[in-house]
Amino acid sequence: MMESMETCRHCGSERIIKTGHRDGQQKWRCKDCGKFQGEVDRREKYTEKERQTAIDLYLEGCGFRRIARILSGIFNRHVCYQTVIQWIKKEAKRIENLEPKKEKNIQILEMDELYTYIKKNQIKSEFGLLSIGTGFVLLRLKSETSARKR
């Protein structure tokens, strides 16, 4: 086990001091940022595949707890539903910050379920995100009647 840390993992400062032990591990505190840390980062790390699977399941309409149960079964490790929520929120912020791409007019796009959903629920929105294998595409939805009015 290491007896000294060289720099703070949060701010990079060299001004760190020992602050005791916990679970047999030396703890340190940074004098500059005030954050505590151990010699070993014990937080669980999740792969990009696990995160992307969670996002795909969310887009398919699964709830957060259900996604966590499915991921736990697929990847043979415990995944907490709060972690899934954090992944979804982070992805939503990433999508919001994407720079809009040049608008393309799609002439024919067969979307039976989306059309039925919009008609049934009388949704007035003209925009929506379409999830494709490589990312998301912003669609401008126009019905034939709204296209004629313009």
C-alpha cells in the first residue's frame, strides 16, 4: 500500500495531508480544494456499453427500475436505478447542447406507430428526436394538412 499521495485527484494540488484511516485505507484531504480521498478509488466504473444499453432501453419505454434490473441480469453486476437516472439526465444534457445540423428534407419516412400516437393523442408538436443506430436525428413533423396550409 502507498504511504504517500503526490497530488490531489480533484484539483491537482500537492498540498495534501493525512486525515486518518477508514476500512484499513489511508485517507487524505487537500488543503486547496478541501476534498477528501483515499489512496484507491473504489467507486464502481461502468462501461460505455452498459450506459448505452440503459439509454436504448429508456428510449424503448422501460422505467428506471426495470432498466436497472435488466442491466443487472445482463452484465452480472448490481446496477442501481439512481445511476440509470443520472445516465439518462447526462445524455439529455448532451443532446440539448448538440449543435443543430443542416436541415434535410426527408420526402418519405414510414413511421406508422409515431403517426398513430400523434393522431390519437392530438399532439401539436412539430419536432421530435428519432433514435437511430449512430445517434439521434431531429425530425420536423408535418402532416399533410399543415403542409398545405403553409
